[in-house]
Amino acid sequence: MNTDGDLHGTKCSPFIEHNTDGKECDTTYMSSTDNFEAKGAGGDTESNVGSQTKDSLLIAEQLSTQMNKVNTTEREQLNAAAQQIIEDLNSKRRQDNQLLADFRKGLETEVNRMCNGVEQQMFRLYDKKSSQIQAKIQELFARLDRICKLETELQEFKQALQGLYRDMNISQ
């Protein structure tokens, strides 16, 4: 249905049919020539034109009300559909955030577990290498002590040699 009243290129105006008791029963569209003939068959053309204008205004108001109801209903449906899409999108975003939080928590747990494992391996390696290093350090200190003793003996030998050299020079 076209709201301009143009059905397939023929200008039409709405016409409300009445039951025999005078109540409205249906809205139909008639071409302007059919409407004039239907209204004009009863008598005076001027009175038909005036009543036709009043009928047209009444019909236009009724159609406007019906269109507003349809537009309101469609608008409400569109709003509801848009709201549902937004709620679905927000729900999916919350799920994504929860998934990311769970992933982060799982990753942190895994990283902590791996760090603890590496730390334990380091301590075992330290314990193993510590005894080896301790033995080498003790060997080093023993050699340093021997070097100190040899230096002391060398110093004593030098002094004894100097004394002997002086004694030889004095006696000459």
C-alpha cells in the first residue's frame, strides 16, 4: 500500500465502507473517478464535494493514526531488536573479558609453576656445584698458604744471603 494514495499510477482516495447499521467495517481505496461516481450518483455535486472533503479529512486522520500505530509498532520492534543486539554484543564482550581473565590467571599459574621448577633446579645445581667449588676454593687457599710460606722462606733466604754477602765484603 502506498501512503500517497497512488496505486499503480491511478490517484486514489481512501473510502470507508459502512455496514447497514452505520458502523465502519473496512477501509478500501477507490480511484478518484470511482469515488466521484459513487458519491455523485446521489445528487448535488457541491454537497458531494463538501462531504467528500470532510470524509477525506476524516479518512486522512484515521489513516494517519493507523500509520502512527504501525510506525510506533515497527519502531518499538526495531528498538527492541537493536537493544537485543546491543545486549548480545555486551554479553559476548563480558564473555571475552572473562575468557581473557581466566587465560591470564591460568598463564600466571603456569608461569609461577615454571619459575618454581627453574628455581628448584638452580638450587640443586648450586648444591651440587657448591661442593665442587668448595673443594677448589680450599685447594686455592692451600696453595696461597704454601706461596706465603715460600715467600717467607725466600725473604729469609735473601736476608741470610745479604748477611753472608756483607760478611764477605767486610772481610775483604
